[in-house]
Amino acid sequence: MLKNYFKTAWRSLIRNKSYTTINIIGLAVGIAACLLIFLVINFETSFDNYHAKKKNIYRVLAKRTSSEGVKYRAGVPFPTSRGMRVDYPQIPLIGAIYDDEGRQMSVTTSTGEVKRFKEPDVFFTEPQLFKIFDFSWLAGDKKNALTEPNTILISQNIAEKYFGKWENAMDKTIRYNNKLDLKVIGVLKNPPPNTDLPINLAISYNSLKNTDYKDNLEDWGSTFGSHSCFVALPDGVTESSFNQNLVGFIKKHKPEDVKRDAMFLQPLSQMHTDTRAGLYIGQPFSKDLIRALSLIGLFLLIIACVNFVNLATAQAVNRSKEVGIRKVLGSQRKQLVLQFLSETFIITLFSILLAIAVSELGLPYLNKLLEINLTANFVTNPVIVSFLVAVLVGVTLLSGVYPALVLSGFNPIAALKNKISRGKTKGITLRRTLVVLQFGIAQVLIIGTIVIISQLNHFKGSALGFDKDAVITVSLPNDSISRLKLSALKTQILQQPGVQSISYSFASPSDNMSWGSPIIYDNSEKETDFRVNMKWADVDYFKLYNMEFVAGRPFIKGDTVQEYVVNETLLKTLGVTNPKDAIGKTIKLWDDQKLVHKIVGVVKDFNVSSLREQIPPVLMGTWNVQYQTANIKLKMTNVKPTLAGIEKLWTATFPDDIYEYKFLDEKIAGFYKKEDQLSQLYKIFAGMAIFISCLGLYGMVSFMAVQRTKEVGIRKTLGASVANIVYLFSKEFTLLIVISFVIAAPIAWYFTQQWLQDFTYKIKPGAGIFIISIGTSIIIAWITVGYKAIAAALVNPVKSLKSE
């Protein structure tokens, strides 16, 4: 019996090839989009869930309360983990990790050749971390790993890059930053793509005492943003009870900061989606974004199902005789419902197969766009197979039940007389509603996409308070011998014809690197309750970046701190309304008399990070031991020869260091990578929604063309032109789209306002965005409807009047 249903369904679908093809394509596009979104969400929610102790693992977050509000950070002071192990011996699994970003590693081959590598992440790791987390080992003693100083673990990728084969890596020597020789004591399997701890190089934490960070190991007052602490709570110790203990822990070790500083635990399961603090791999993938993508995937699937219903019901009149004959021959309604559901099942099955093919083709593009590494085995992966089975069942029922009930409910006598069109107009109301739903969802996506693009253009076009064009930044070696060469190198680079100016600084004006501290202003008795962003730079910094002074002058030339320049926001935060009143006032840092100096200038505010954040208070001064960046302003002519000349001079000056440069405008554009990726995704999804919605419109106008065949013939006989007929069909759909816009506009406005709350500097969506949305929808709808309407209008009126 079941076999007969499918055989009959297959024959029916083959007879109606165009109807079947359109349905399969529409459903396939919706299912493919939903499948790709599912893969992304499944990937982003799987981070670090493979660790055996995952339910007991927590990251320690720091919270600071000040006049600027509450701010969270993942960084904690260096002594934190050691102090916790002493204070809480019942919790032995507490480990720290520090990401020393952008360091040079070098190895010497058997022939004496030195190979140098610039690694983006070099981790100093306590041995306890390898007992908290599960890492897969290829070689080495994991029980005693990294207990000794000057030892290192490397991944298989690094071992093969440095030594050819990972088997050759054991007991070899790797030199860290031209200073420290490290012995390879283990090789790890490559970290999986779904981890927030992408450890490829792990140096023993004890080695920090042999680096520039040795003075920070006992410093409870300083915090490095990339120094984190992880805890694995034993059974019987709860998150809330340990958080209570951390109140006393802060009070013991940081009594002067207890009123504004706090620590608390963040579950590992929340780390990847918690936007309050950063990750070693970049920005978190927020829960709001997961919800938004889930809704988009669901909406696209609903649009595809709606499109199927529209097309199926549009074909109802054409199949009325078939239903009448089946009923006369004894078919029951239940059998007819199963028959039509079988057709839907076959269409959905073929749609899923086509969707899998589309997803396979789209997956590399998606990986490139989001910079992730999604892999999908659609046949053997149980999660994906379960998802596809759920889609198959869900879409079959969602798309097939209503058309099956409509088709099976025809009166056999009316069906055989081909009079189903009469008295069956109630279904039109539902189809109109479905069209409104389709275009409503499409317009929400269109408006959202336009808002994201507009916000990105706002970022790119906003004045930052400095000139970022044609500036490259290069990392400086931080050893004392190299610093002695900086002055001569500066002179040589300035002699290059294509170089306009050069300046050394701690960081560029807008940079991920930041250094904050409270200050003592004008001989106050206590520090400020806010931190200032310190920008150490030489005097050429202001000219290179074309910074504008609102009062005073730049500080004098020198290698040590002698004078300060501040920004407008610092004075506003201090309550100083007139910048000239601050000239001559003193600022003290860290209660150090050597760092008490006068303010000599006030610069106009400039953005120190992305436009998500407000401009912070900024303090600037000369301090050459803190310089980590060379800022080089190029002339706009002969750029390539100039870059080659700079590289040649740099390599000759620092032969043991790798030369790498980056254009500042590219670095600033990187702040908005996530938004740029989202805008590309939303463009694709909005295009899919429009495409599927147009198929739905095609189904609706097909239904109308059949229902109004005689009307069209009569109108043409009475002198109606093709344009009149096209208008007859188009005006109703235009009205439906306007209704869908009226519903969609406030919904889209609400969600875009919620998204824009994350940005300090944001656009205000105006009427133009909404006009573009409805205009685009109407034009696309007219094109879709016009095709079928013209075809109906060109039919010979004699033939139309004969139609029953």
C-alpha cells in the first residue's frame, strides 16, 4: 500500500515538472541556509566541551567598579594562581596561562642555519593546566610536563614546521625572543578548531623568572589582559561558595582595591559566548548572535515551507478532476491525505539531497568568510543526520498537511464539473497572509542588512582624531642593545625618499595594546577612581599623526618622562572645563616621585580602540624603554620601493629579528571584522529570503491566473491592454507588500536598535533605510508578478472565454 502511494506520487510529480522543480529549488534553498546556520551554531556551541572535567572548570574573571561603570576582564595579577593554591589547598587544580603575543622563535639546524618564526601566540603555562584540561599527546611525559624552567611543549604543526617531522622535535632547543633557550620535552596533537585555548607553544611558567616579566611575578597591583587563571572545582565545592571565598581573597592580597575590584568564576561552558571578557582567539561569539542566526535559519525554513504551500494550493484547481475521479472510485479522504503527503515527502527528500549538495559547495566560502574550519559529513555524522531527519519530517508535515487537507476535501461532483474555482476563495485569505509573512521576514532581513552596512560605513568614514592614511607599524625588538640602535635607524629611514616621518611609541593611536593606571592629579591626596590610557611616544608622534592641540604644546624631546600631554576626556573626567586651566598642573603615577611632571599640552580627543568603546582618558609622555612600535608615515608615491628600502635598512640593523609591517588602516579595519562578516552573511540570507519569497509570489499569481482566466478574457474583449492586465495582477501584491512592510518595519527597528546598543558611536536609522527596503521589495515583486501576468494577458481571449 505504502509503495503504491509513493509510486503514484512520483508519477504525479513527473507530470508536473515545472511545479516540482520550483518546489524542490525553493525548499532546497531554505533547507541549505538552515543547514549551514545549524553547522555554524553547532560549531560555536561545541567549544571545549570535550574536556572530561568540563562541568567543573571555571575561568577567574576580574571586575572593576569605578566612575566609568563596571568593567570585566579576563586578566588577573600574576600571583593569583599561586596565592589561591596556598589559601585553598583543598582545590589543587588551579593553573595560570599567559599569552605573550607576537614573539619570535628560532631554531638552529644541523647545518648551522638559523630559522626564525614570528608566532602570534606563545603561552607560558603552569603544569596544573594540563591536569585541568585534556590535551592529546604524541610524545613526552604528561604527568611532569612543564615543571622545570626553560622547557617547552609544541604542537605537531609547530614541530613539523620547525624540524621537518614531529618525531625529530624531542630534546631539541628552541630560542625564545633571542634571549632564552628552551628544551622541547613534549609534542601535543594539534589543538582542535573548537577550542579557546589554541596552544601550539607552551613554555613552562617557571621560565617567566628568566624573562622581562620577572618583576611582575609578585606584583598584585598590575594586571595583564592575556594572563588568565583556571580552576577545576572538586565535588562538594560549588561555584557560589568559591565566589564568596574570593571576596576574602581580594581583601587579603589587594586591600587597597577591595572596594572597586572583585573576582568571580565563569563556567567554561559560558566562556566562548560571554562578551564581557575577551578570548585568546578573538571576540566571543555572543549568545545574542546565536539566537539571531537561529531565528534567521528558522525564518528561512518557514519561508520555504510557505512557498511550498502557496504553490501547492495554486495547483489545487488543476488537480480537482483527479481528486473527483479518485473519490468516485472509492478513495477515502485519509487515503488522499496520505497520497498528497507522499508527494510532499518526495519533494522534501529531493530538496534535502539538493540542499546537501548546495551546502557542500557553500561550506568553503562560509569557512573563508567566518575564518573558521567547519567540516561536515552529511552521511555519517549522527548530529547532522538527526538534524536532517528532523527537517525531513518537520517540513513534510509543515508544508504538506494543509495542501493535503485542501486537495482531499474537494467535493467530487464539483471537482468533476471543474467548478472548484467557485466558492473556494476562502483559501485566498490564507495565501495572502502567507505572502505577507514571507515578505515581512524578507524585509526584516533587508532592513537589518542595510543597518549593518550603514554602521560599517559609519565606522570607516568617521574621523578618528588622527591621520591614519599611509602609515605602517613595525614591532620593535625589546632588548637593550637593539634600543641603542633606534636613533641611527630613525635617521636612516628618514633619508628614504618615500618616507615622510617616523615615530617610536608604545602603540599606535588606535591599537589593541593598552596600558591603564590611576593617577594623582594636582597633588591630590588619593588616586583617581578611574584609569587613564597611557600612550608613551616620542615628540614626532603628534606631527606624524597630525594630532590637534586645543591648549599648550607637545612635550620636549627626550628619552625619559619629563612632561605630560593629556586628552580632553581626561580633563572632563577630572572636572576641568577649560583645557588652559590644566597647563602647569602636575600628574603623579604609581606614587613615584620620579614620575611627577607637569601637563604642558592638551590634544583633541582621538579614538584609541574601536568605535564600540568611548574615548578614555589618555596620558602621553616620552619613555623610550616602553617603546614597542615604529610608526612610519609614507608618501603616496613609489610605495613599493620605499617599503623595500625600509625592510633592507631594518634587516641590516636587526639581523636576528624578523621584519613584519602592517598598514594602520588595515589594523583599524580589523576591529570591525565581526561586523563585516555579519553584513556579508545577512546579505546572503536576505537574498535567499527574497528569492524564495518571489517563488511564493509566482505561486500566488499562478493561482490567480487560473482563477481569473475568464475575467482576463472578458477584459481583453472589452479593450483592456496588456498593461491594464498586468496592473490588475500587480496592485494586489503591491498592497500585500505594503502591509508586510507596515508589520516588519517596527520589528526591524526594534532589533536593529538592540544591536546598535553595543556601539558608543552609532548611526540613527532614518527613513531612507526603510524606503530602500520597501522599494526593493516592490520592484522585485513587480518583476516576478509581471512575468506571469504578461503571459496571462497575452493569451487569446477566445481561448480564455472557452475555459472552464
